[in-house]
Amino acid sequence: MANFTKGTWRIEKVSSKEYSLDREIENIRGYAIYSDKSKYYIAGVRTLADARLFAAAPDLYDALCAFLGYLKFLQDNAPDEHKIDFQDYINRLLTIAHRIDGKEGGEA
């Protein structure tokens, strides 16, 4: 798993203004996402919903990988009369895992 999705993240509300010659040039409002291992923010988003989704990414990734392992186990070990082809579900979930981890087109 890439370092990008490791650890716990926190979010903080941000609001600041930058001025140039007494004129506002930028009004920053939104949320900053911080890694538990850094005092510098790793991303900024405008809405709280986006910030929460971003901050949950490491936990979502771990849960998704665990569920994928369970699906693969079921696919490989189910008795023939109960065997279901989980490959479509596995492929769709792998695509989501790759998007979370920034490995589109690669392996998780």
C-alpha cells in the first residue's frame, strides 16, 4: 500500500484572506487534511463532506482490502454447489481500491 493511505488523518477548518496593496487577492475557505505524522497539510478541499471522505480513505482502504480477501477466499474454497463467481465484484472493488491508493491500472 502506498504511503499516501497509511496512518490516521485529521481535518481542520480553514479560513484566511491574502491581500496585495490593500486588495483581497484570495479568500481561502474550506478544510485542510493533515496526516498524523506531519504538521503540514496534505490536501485541501472546499466542503466538509469531501474532507470527511478524504480523512476516511485509509480506513476505507484497509476495510476494502480485507473484504476483497474474504471474497477471494469464498471464491476459491466454496463447495461447487455453493460456488458463486465473485470475479466481477472483486474486479469492481479492486478498481475502487486502486483509485483510493492512486494506482489506477496497477496492482493493489
